[in-house]
Amino acid sequence: MNNSEQAPVTVRPATLDDAPHVAALATQLGYPTTRDEIPARLAAVAADPHHTVQVAECRSDVVGWIHVYVRKTLARDGDAEIGGLIVDESYRGRGIGKRLVEQALAWARQKGCHTVIVRSNVVREDTAQFYLGLGFETIKRQAVFRRALDNHQGKLKTDDSRPNADG
């Protein structure tokens, strides 16, 4: 679709029927995801009142999504976190991302949250500018560490020289 065509965009809760579009957009964001993986994830999120996934729909096509959830920790209470936001490349610049974030902020307020946080890779400068333009502020830069669990070693590259649990 040409960006000059301004077809109406609606924002609504994601359904299992949206799984193929959600997977394709996650892959576009840089998180390769198959159509088979998303239905179980969407079902789990839908069953948890502390999570929501909203989709942006234009002409019956899902063109973006946002996942936001209430973040419970011992150190802080009252935060929501955006777990992911993507708008299809061909629909960017039309205010769809802003509408999805506004929906997430409204949902977080309804859940009693005081703040919404979002993490973004420092190399995504355009993403940082997007969030700053919506009133978010940079509070820190950090390193992220990951360790595979024994039952998920096939999913992450691990050091094969380490002894396994079997000795």
C-alpha cells in the first residue's frame, strides 16, 4: 500500500487468527519467529490479565502490534513494560506506532501502573527518537546477559566444553 493512501487503522486485542501476521512482524523486527510458535504464546498472554497484545489493523491486514505487561519485582512496584512493538515497514510514518503506544499507556493506567518502561537496543537510534518523541526519557544504558538453561541448550549457542549435568 502506498503511504499516501490513508485507509483507516483500528487498534484491537490480538486473536489467535492474527498469529501468522504477528510472527511475520516479529521476524521483520529481527526476532525470527515461525507461525507455529505464536499461537501458544498468544494464548498464554490472553489467559494472563497482566499481559496484553494489541494489533493495528488496516484493510483487514495486521500492520503492527504491541505487547505490554505489568512487571512485578521486589525492588519496584507499579511498572508496566513494553515487551515488543512493531509496525510493518510499509506503514511506518503514519502514526500507527504512536497509537499502539497510547493504547499500551491507557492499558497500564487501567492496571494501576505508575510508569511504563521500554528497552531498545542502543543501535536502534530511530527507535530511541520515536520513544523520546512520545515523552519517554532515557534512564540508563545497560548490558544484557543471557544464559541457556540445560533443557534449552539447543536454542542458544553455548560453550560445548562445559561438562553437562550427566558428567
